[in-house]
Amino acid sequence: MSAVIETLGLRKVFGDHVAIESLDLNIERGDVFGLLGPNGAGKTTTIRMLTTLLAPSGGAARVCGFDVATQPSEVRRRIGYVMQTVAYRGLLTGRECVEIEAALYHLPRRDIPLRAEVVLEAVGMLPHADRRWTTYSGGMKKRLDLACGLLHWPEVLVLDEPSLGLDVQSRHNVWGYIRDRHVGGATVLLATNYLDEADRLCNKVAIIDRGSVVVQGSPSELKRAVGAEVVQVSTGEPERLRRAIEAERWVKKIIAGEHGDLHVYVEDASIALPAVMRLGLEHGINLKRMTYSQPSLDDVFLLHTGRELREVGAAS
Amino acid sequence: MTIEEVAQEERAPVDRAGTEGGDARGRWAQEVMALARRWWIELLRERLNLVFSILQPAIWLVFFGAGVERAIDAEVIGTDDYIGFMLAGVVTFTIVGNGISGAMPLLWDKETGYLDRLMSMPIARSSVIVSRFVFQVAQQTVQILLVVVVAFALGVRIATGPLGLAVILLTAALLTMSVTAAFSALAYAVPQHGTFFAVAGFVTLPLLFMSSAFVPLEAMPLWMEVVARVNPLTYAIEAMRTLVLDGWEARVATSLALLTLAGAACLALGTWQFRKQTGDRTQE
Ligand SMILES: Nc1ncnc2c1ncn2[C@@H]1O[C@H](COP(=O)(O)OP(=O)(O)OP(=O)(O)O)[C@@H](O)[C@H]1O
Ligand SMILES: [Mg+2]
């Protein structure tokens, strides 16, 4: 009922390539919802359908109760969309870009100068407002795009990789800003490759891979489902090590990662670590490295797809 | 003031912009002016582009006047005022040239992705093309006034006076509507800017030579005259030439009416292409 973004069997086919298989999402008012997935998973395609830039090939999507296919202008009025790639803005200054877009959102003329300052300030671009766009650095251009997406206080903020290309400082500022907007009542949909970003910001995530949702829920829920903790062992003989430890009572699950790593999901790493070491010694298996961690969203992805998100991302 | 305070203060701007009083025309005007402002700023910052595009038609006129006049038979063109005869041709030449260079920002927006940003905003689909039209008309009015001043210096007197000049500007604006819309449609239809320039280059010269820009209709071979008579450029040229050389005549009104029709048709075509070709975006 309070769903702000709702999709049912949403589907997109490019020629004979199925980019989005069938997507069911339910994003509620006030959610900061993360679309997480490797390159080519279909995040941008999903977002472009929700922002009315791509016509769905099947299924339906509603934003703020309006159908993206039949009521696109109602949808456009309510969203602020920040694209994955920065938009080229030619010879204009930052302030001019923002003011022109403010007019395109039909803000009353007398409110425009103040509004422009407020959004520029929010992303830390006010000091650079009167410089030409062409003189901005990549991160500054991205922040300007972000400012433009906020102009009309959208009910729904749609961010495609908001921190791509930003330095640590700016990333933190942008995150802070997204959190503020969230507190301010906006619903945020963000697509990202960065697990830590999703983990920090989102109260819900959907992990998508090859055009379908693999799993969705809150980050902590998903991580709990992985198991309590993960011991990552690096060895030259992962198969022998697996056989040596898989029967142990404390092992919940073992998944082979790349480069001969084993991810051992256990209840309690403080017990498992010495045990793995002991079993390795007993079987004469050379252990190169051993670390343990709280499960991350990467582990969630690995658990559900058998592949590591970072590896998939780096490979394509 | 923080962003949240401002947000509190201006409650739900969305509802205000969206549902309150169907002032759709006011919103549309605001969009067109905002986009036109963007084109203006860019033009003003490209000094060389500005200087050359403003001066070019005047230079053409001088070139034709000084260079070609002697080679022309006054019998053929029906007047011994060759520069006056060429004035309409040069203005038309300029409009077509502006049509091509004027579609470039649209090609850019399409290729750099800014068009996507625009399309995600609640703007009418016609605003982009219409803003180009408004911008081009303003730009070419300056160009035409300059060309007329140069022609005046070379001894041309417009037969219909200042009011005639106003009607010439109106005629030019009507032709610009066709040309801008047609080249915008082409810009959106092509997959890449290379195709745009290939097609534009291919059609432009025939379009100009198959009009009465350089040769009066009566002096053309029959087949050429037939083509020229369905070419909208011819109507604009005939109207402007009559106003310069002959005075107020009924055929000016006929030409203007036909130009208006052609303009409306091209604008419809342009908007349709725009919707169809800007990705497979959702339609309005
Ligand atoms: N216009 C298009 N024509 C054909 N195929 C497309 C088009 N747009 C996207 N695709 C394909 O759809 C799939 C999903 O692409 P999409 O851009 O949505 O990925 P993504 O999840 O945003 O990836 P990234 O992390 O790299 O941004 C890819 O396989 C891509 O090649
Ligand atoms: Mg993407």
C-alpha cells in the first residue's frame, strides 16, 4: 500500500538479449533501497525503465502510484534522476546548469536563485558555482549532476552509481547527503557496485545478477542468513582441505572462491580458526593465509550465485 | 538555511507544479525559454562561432554582388539589380546553413547522454525543438538585418520599405520552422553524427540549386522548374524577392500561406521523429 516503487514481472529484452528477466520489486516510502550487482547485471536498465527512459518489454512498474508506461509525465515530475555517466554540459557554469534545470522543473521563477544555491551548497559545489563546467574535475561534475537531481525535492531520488569516481571525502559527503534526504522523507533507489556503500546506506537491498533478483532483504538479514562468520583460507590444495574439514560439526558450508580460496562459513570463528589450522597440519596441507570476517554482502552474493561479486565485476 | 528547512518551507512543490491550475502553456513557455537560454549562453561563449555566423551572410552578399554580377545577364533575371535579386537567395542560404549547424547541439545532447537527463524531466517533448527554433529565429534576425544594411550600402532599396523588411523577417522565420524541424528530425533519426553530416551535405546543395535562389523560375529548364515549384525554399525566396524588387503583390500572401503549411508539416514530422527515435523511450 505504501509502496513507492512497485514492479511486477518487469522485463526488458534488447533484440534477442534478455537484459531483465522478470523483476519484482517493492520499495516502500522512506526506504533507501540498493540495487546491487556486477557489471551488466541490469541495474541501469531497471533504472531507465523506472525513470521512463526505456519502455518495458513486459510486466508493469509503478512509481508513486503512476504507471511508467502510461503516465510518464506524472512519474517524471516525482523523481530526481542522477545518471551513471555525467551529463555533458558544455560551456555553462555550474550555477547556470542548475538554474536552467530548475526552470525545466517549473519552479517559480523567483525561487530559482535561492534553490540553486541550496542544492549547490548541499553537494559542496557552491564555491565553484560560477566556474565553467568544462573546468570541473570528474568528481565535481558528478556532484553537480547530483545537485541537479535534487532541485525539485523529488519524492523519489534515483541514483545510478552515485559515488562512481568520487574521492573518499566526496563519497562520504554524498553518503551523508543521501542519509539526510532519507531523514527528510525521500525514498532513495540507488544502484551500486560498491558493497560497502550498499551496506552503509541501504535498509534494503536486492542483489541482481544476469537480469534477475537473486535475493533481497535488509543487509543484516541477508548477512545473518549467510552464517555467523566466514573463515577464508588460502591454500594450494583447496580440495584436500575441503575434504579434511567438511565433516566437522562447526562447518556450516564451504564454498570455493577464486585463486584456491575456501570460504568456510562457521558459527564461531574463534573456535574454527585453530581447528582449521590443526586439521591442515594433520593432513599435511600447506595453508598460505587465513583470515576471518563478519559476513559481507560479497559473501551473500557468493552464497547465492557461487561467484564472487568483485571477481565478476572485475572480469567483465 | 539548510536544505531541509527550505524543503519544509516550500511544501510539496510537486503538487503545486503538477496539479494546480492547468497552466500548461505557462510551463511550456518556461521550458522553451530555459532551453533557449542554454543555447544563447553557449553561442555567446563561442566568440569565433558567433562572429563568423553573424558575418557570413553579409560576406556572401558582397561576394556575389562584386564577383558574379558582371557575369549575369539582366535579361535572364529580369532586373538589373542583381544584389537585390540575390538578397533573398543569400537569406535562404543562411537559413539552410543555420539549420545544419543548429541541429548540432541536439546531436551532441543525444551522443553525450544529456538528452536522457532532459527526457527524465517533466518537459513537453516539443520543447527541445521549439527552443532551437526560437533561438535560430533570434540569431538569424540579427544576421538578416546585417545583410540588409550591407545591401543598402551597396545600393539596394527594399521596394516595400520597413514594413516589407518586417514581412521578410517573418518569411524567414516561417522557413526556419521547416528547416529547423527537418534537420532536428534528421539529427534524432541518425545513429551517429557522421550519418547526419553525410545526409545533410547530400541534400543541401540540390535543395538550394533546385530553388529559385540563384536562377529565376522562368529561366529554368522545365524539369528543374517543376522540382523548384514544390520546394518550400522557392516560396520563401519568391516572397522575399517580390518584397525587395517589386512591392506588395498577392503572390506574397500565397507564398506565406504555403510556407506556414510546410512549417507545420515539418514540425509535426520533427516531433514525431523525436519521439520515435530518442531511444525506445516511453511515449507521452
Ligand atoms: N541499449 C542496449 N542495447 C542492447 N543491449 C543493452 C542495451 N543497454 C543495456 N544492454 C545490455 O543489458 C545488460 C544490462 O546492462 P545494464 O547497463 O543494465 O547493466 P548494469 O547492471 O547497469 O551494469 P554496470 O554495473 O556496468 O553499470 C548488459 O548485458 C548490456 O549489454
Ligand atoms: Mg549501470
